Amino acid sequence: MSELNEQGNILLTLLADGEFHSGEKIGELLGVSRTSVNNYIKALQEIGLDIYKVTGRGYCSAAPITLLDKDKIEQLSNSRTVHVEQIVDSTNQWLLDRIANLKNGQSCISEYQLSGRGRRGRSWVSPFASHLYFSFYWRFDSGIDKVAGLSLLVGIATVNALEKIGVQGVSLKWPNDLYYQGKKLAGILIELNAQATEACHSVIGIGINVRMPAQQAKLIDQPWTDLTTLSSQPIDRNLLSATLINELTTLLIEYEQSGLGPHLQRWFALDYFFNKEVKLLIADRVKTGICRGINETGALLLECDGVIEPYIGGEISLRLAD
């Protein structure tokens, strides 16, 4: 399934205003019985839309719904390589399946993911039209060695984009998360397609919590927050998408030329764990020390007994010390 059926889209458009609509009115609009109306409502709820019913008033979306708009995103970003889907397995996979024919800057953005994924095979909760599910393609002609610190640069670009739309105070967690006051706001998943001596194709996945529906929040097993909680103004996902495209394009061009080095001070300023006591979970081992930021290769610097050692990605988890 790549999109809602015709009646599902009609119902979605009706409920997008955030106002109450009676079951009778919806039934007349869709040309179906009241029982069928209830089934259509349930179908939208199953993909994460927060719709509730009040006896005597009808059905209402918990918040107004503004859908992604390809033309608006392209206009705001001056990009002509934006692809918007209603429903995909995952935005990363959509690009990976087409990787041989992509140009730098191609993006895929979706309202809903059937199989959204995070780091180390975790699932990513993806309610319809609630968050930003965004993937971006970039080719590194210099090969796979160039991408060691890529997720860190992407984190910086994402914070830059959020600041430009008015969201302040977001920090970074090595190697691929965005935090606000200790709660997860966004995650990054980079998937590579490369041979040792050839160009490296990268698909950069970014998932940002925009407005978390109450039912979907129950599925998350860690502290979280969303942009709606942090901002006094409604979040425009089209503007956020366009701003993210612009920031990624600018920083990736610089990164290809100069690497991560010029961005280290920016990382230190955003690093949630910098100079704090932390523990690294490495397979079945736990290493405790003081986080001293990162180096030019993107490795985490951990100080233990006065000695600073680098640790690089893989199966490593970073936590605050107890």
C-alpha cells in the first residue's frame, strides 16, 4: 500500500480542520453507512491519526492536519529532487531501492512508514502525518573512508535547521540522536552502499518527533519529547523539510572538502554529554569515564584515569553514569 484509498483521503481531508463532523455527514460524503464510517475512522486510527468521538457531536481530529506538499517543499528549498509519499515501508528503503539512479540531494519524505527503522534494527514509531520521516541521498566519490563522522555532521545540520525554524535548546547525543533536556527528540540512521575502492552511496534517514499522538506515545520505552511541546508556534513540516534539505546540502558540500574538523567546536557546544560522567555499553562490557567530546574521525573521546581514548560507532551505547 502506497496511499490511502479515495474514501480514506476524502475523510482525511474533511477531518484535517480539527473540527467536529457528524457521522451522518461523513456517511453522506462517502456514500456509505454509519457502520462503514466507523470502520473508516478505525482505519485512520490504526495508522496513528488521533481521532476521537463525542456523542452528539461526531468525530474530530485531536489537532488540525497539514499534509506534506511536494511543490511547497521544492519552492522553499529551491530543490527539484523532492519525493513525497503517503505510505512507504521506510523512506530510507525507498531511496536504497533506487540508489543506482539517484542524484545528490534526492529526498524521500512520507506521511507514514509501515516499517520505519532506527539504529541497531529497532523500529521507529511512525504515526500518520504526525512526525517527519525524511531521507536524503548523497554520493561520496572519495569512498567509504570519508563518511566516518557523517552521522555527527547530520546531527549538527538537523539542529541548525530546527534553530532556523525557531526551536532552540536542542542538543546532540553521540552518535545519532537529538535530545532536549534529556529526552529524545529525533534520531538519525545512515545506511551505506559502497565497495572498498568505489564511490560511497549514503542514505541519510532522519526521524523527528513533531506531534506525538497519545496512543502512539504508549509504544515508546524511553523518555521523549516533540516539537509541538517545545514550540509556542505550530510546526510546519513543509518548512522544516525544506530547511533540512538546505542545511544538509550546505554542510555536506563543506564536509566533502574539509571533513569534520571545522565542525568540532559546534559539536562541543551541542554535546549533551560533554564533560559529564558517562558509561559506554560495549557488547557485554561497561566502560565508565568522562566524555570529552569527539575527534576529527567522529570517535567518542572517553577519559578514564586521566587517559583519553577514542571509541568509534558500531555496537556501542552511550549513557549518563548512574
